Amino acid sequence: MLLFAGSAGADVVDRVVAKVNDEIVTLSLVRERAEILLGRMQAARATSVPSDKELLKEALDQIIDERLQLQDGRRNNIGVDDQSVQRAFDDIKKRNNVSQEEMVRMLESEGRTLDQYLETIREQILLSKVVRFQMGDPGNVSEKAVHAYYQNHLADYWVPPRPHVSHILFIMDELMDEDEKEVKRQVALEVLAKIKNGEDFEDLAKEYSEDVSGPSGGSIGSVTLGNLVPEFEKVAFSLKEGEISELVETKYGLHIIRVDKLEVGRTRPLEEVKPQIEETLGREARVSAYKKWMDELKSKSFIQTFLFEGSEGEESGSERTAQAGSPAASAGLKAGDPAEELDSVEKQLSRIKKLYASKRISETEYQKRKQALLDRL
């Protein structure tokens, strides 16, 4: 991931990459979020990882959504008291088995202060409160909706037949010559003839089977499609209950298969799957309500992004939404052009970043100056 490989290098300059109403988002913040997203994907052993640009775009979109939600919370006078923040902080220390002093040292090593970390916790609590406030309870799922969903998804609740199978295995491996294989085949045919003549299958399995199931009479229990070698599976699922196969050859050797019991296919009844359907419909309702809420927030907000400004093939800036009544629009910002104040902040951020990179100022001083600049907007 090339965009992150140089994130700590001396030549990386921080800059403004988005404006969300009267708040700005910096490139360093987007990089930090993208690194978190990448770490989660790696921890989950994701089979595919987005490109650098896709990851940065996802990170920026998340941050923009959060800024909009926090602003909505402040407009609705939703707050988080200090006691709630402290309880959450104490819980974090307890779960990680670290003391206050250890937490402070860990934060300092990351270039953060305790006050900054507590403010992050406050924002996370506030986000949860705002979402709960706006989303509310979508209400109970109606019986009519549950029944309609069930009828439209009957195939999802089909349980295919499951045969309970026993077998007798005569191993034939690649090290055996043709004569040895023929001898093994004749023994298998003799055992098959004994079964057809009425001798007990379990007793013969105990005596002749070379599979681990032999001592228990050859039973391997119920089987499902896709879990057996194709040749064995094809025969096992074609037999009727109590029916014995002819010799079946697989890569393991020769098998005599018997279906001991056949569970017929069935559709799970509505009563059995109703809780699952209610959960699915409830989740869909919450997702729909969340999308509607976020669409409304964005339609009333002024959002500009400059994430890939200057990159080949990318526009230098893009205006996401600008309503005439929005705070930014009334301030006279022009669509598609970065505001002069953003340009000034970018230049000053660049200067202090270079001072820090050349070790002319400390990490603490860099963070202090950076925050002072951002507070001016």
C-alpha cells in the first residue's frame, strides 16, 4: 500500500482534503482512518484489499458521515457528560489491563495527549447517542411482512434430503500392482454376494472394512451434498432407504454402500424461521432509515472534497452538496473552488509539517500549532 508506506516520511505534507459545513478534514486524519480500516481487513483475513485510493476514499466518506452526525447532535443539543466519558475510559483501561500512567505513556508514544483521547471517546459516545436519537425504534415487523418474505424466499428454507450411510471399504492404493488390485476386487465381490444372500452388513463391515468406521459396523452417519467424493456421493444420494449399492470405485478404493435411513427433503415451516425473518426485516428497516437520514443530512449540507487534488486524472476539487441555505453557502464559498481560508491553512500546515520533519520543533509543539490553525476555521 504505497500511500501508507510513506506516511511517516519527511516529505509528506498535511493538507485540507474536505470541508463539511464549517469544519475541515485533513489528509493526516484520513490516512489514520485508512490505516485502521486496512488493519481491520488484514485481521479479518480479507481475500481482497481495496486500492490505496479506494481505501482513502472510504476513510474520507466515513469521516464526513461522522462529522455530519456530530453536527446534527449539537444542533439537537445532544451532549455527553464527563462522567460517561470517564466510565468509558475506565472500562478501556480495565479491558486492556493498563494503568492510567501506562495509558498516558502509550498515547504520548502515538503523539496524542490524554485530553485528545478523552475527546475522541466523547465523540464516539455522542455518535452512538445521535444515531439512537435519530433512528429510534423502527417498530415491530408486521405479520404480513413476515409472511410475504417467507413466501418469496421459500427456496432459502428448503432442507435437501440427507441419507444416513454405512459402507465397507476395500483400500486400493497406487502402490498396488494389477494382480493385487484384482485380488482385492474379488474379495469385495464375495462380500457383496454375502450381503445379497442375507448376511449381516454390520458384521461383514467389522470383519472386512478397512475404513475407521469398520469396527462400528461401517456407519458414517448422515451426509450432505458436497462433503463426499463425487463417485461416492452420486451413488449414496441415488439409493433408497435400506438399498445396497454395487461396487463403487473412488480414489480411496472400492466401497459397498448402504443407506440406513433417508431423511426426506422438506421446507422449514414459517414458525421455525420466523425469528430469523423478523431479524432480517428489522435490519433492513434500520439500514433503510439510516440511509434516509444520511441523505437528508447531506442534502442540507455543504460538502467539498479535495482528496486527490493534483493527481493525474483527478479533478482538483469536487463539490458534493451546496444548498442555498447552508452555512457555507451563505458565507459566499464558490462551487468547485477551494476557499481562500483553506488555501491559507494548507500553506501554514505545510510549513509546520516541514519544521517537525526537520526536527526543528517537537511532536507536542507540532500538534499544538496544527490544532491552533484548525481552530481558526
